[in-house]
Amino acid sequence: MTKTRRYLFVATLTMALAGCGEWIKADDFKGGAGGALEDFPEVESLEHYGLSVVMERYTQSVSSPSDQQVLFDYDGLAADGEARYLLDQYLASLASVDPSKLATPAERLAYWINGYNAGVVQGVLRDYEGKANFSVVDTGSFFDTPSYVFGGETMTLNQLENLVVRGDTEHAAASGVSSERATLFATWHGELWPEGKVDARMHAAFNCAALSCPNLLSGSPFVYRAANLEALLQQNIVAWLDAAKGANAGGISQLFDWYAKDFVAHSGSVESFIETYRTDGLEGIDTTRYLDYDWTLNIAAP
């Protein structure tokens, strides 16, 4: 039995996507968007197996003299019913996991990062439909469509990243959010960062399906887990800053403009953050200018 078929078999029977002896059955998360958190199964640890299989099969690393891109074969995934099932069921399982009950902040951050990246792939499959020159900014609403469910709560990708993970209550994603939901998002945010400080390295883990985004993982296990989170956050931030799309003689990524407050809170200034995590520090780069953001879809060539 191939690896994909083996995981599909497991997912079909029991949706065994959780660890620590916890099993999520299909009936547990069916219609998860309408369930109450107190009714969800008790899950303390996740291995993210379903997403790992999808990412292993459809990510493709491409290197050039100045950069490395990790591309994604959206066409291949669109034609693979088994893998699409795994992706859909993986996201369905996250819908009925209460992130507050995950054992550690690392488990929770892995939950949100993997959930975001899986949601982006699912969203591209929904909107792309083989259109030439498609990018996620074409529709104008890709990141603001409330079609993703986490912890029983329907939200947008912008709400996940900016309200839950970053805790930026002034972000446009907070517009129209009820006080009850705002409180829930703030609770989830606080549980991610018990010391009250966002780790800005996490920006290198979120992938927005554009060439200028920090890369998806290109090696095993292809997903973030509590056990590897610290190592991958460190590895990813260095790789992103060493790549041309992170920082070069022409400028630095616009992420340093859009999320400046995170980098300043982390290191005191954007410059200090880059100097700390880039292999060559500030040497050879211009921190006074921002690189044009390339929103070209990170799609692998057929």
C-alpha cells in the first residue's frame, strides 16, 4: 500500500489526525462549524499527518543562483481525488479541535500555521480553476472570505493571521467582528504567547501562495509540529532572509513594512531583527527600500 493510500485508509476509517492517544472520528467533526467547543473531542497533540502527505506529494523545490522557491503543483492536486479528500478532511478535523485544549503554545502555533497554509491551498483550488496568470490578489477577497473553520469558528485567513496569531486588533480584519468573537480571538492569541510577546519569526512560516512569500517547507515532515517548531522557525527565518526575496541590495521584503510592529517588538527595530537572523547580517542589503511584492502564483510547472 502506498503512503498516500495508507493515510487515506486511516483517514477514511477514523480520521486519526491527532496524537497522544486521541482519535478524531468522522462523526466527531461532521458539521463542526455549528458545534460547541465543549462538545469537541479532547485533543492535546496533533501530528498533522493528512497535510503532511499532501505537501510531500505536491511541493517542488526549485533553485536558482540567487534564490530558492518551493512551488506547489495545484493542477496535480486538483486531479488527485484521494489527496484532495485528505486536504479537505484535514481541515475538517481542525474545525473540531479546540485549540485551547492543545497541550502547549507550540502545539497551538503549529495548529494555526498549518491551518493557514492548508487553507491557502484549498482556497487556490477553489478560485484558480486553471486560469492563466492567476494570483491570490486577483479576486480582491481571497484573504477576507469567511470560509475556513477553526475551533468551531468560521473566519477569514486575515482574521486567523492578524487577529488570532498577531493579535493586531487595529487590523482591517477586525472590522465587523462581534465583541464575543473578538474576545475569543484574543483568548486564542493570549494562549499562543503566554509571555505576551509575539515571535516574529513566525512570519517566515506563513505562505500566501505568491512567489514573494516565504517558502512552504521543502523537506520531511513538510508540516509544523510542536516537536520541530522551534528548529523550523529558526531554519525558516534564516533561509528567508538569506534569499533574495527576503533581503538584497535592492531592498527588503514588504513584510517588514506591513508587519513592522511585530519585528520592532521582537528585536527593537527591523534592522536589528534582520541583523540577528540573516547569515551576513546587514551586509550588502538596503534596508531603506522595500522590494516589489511578486504576487505571481507559486505554481509548479506541469
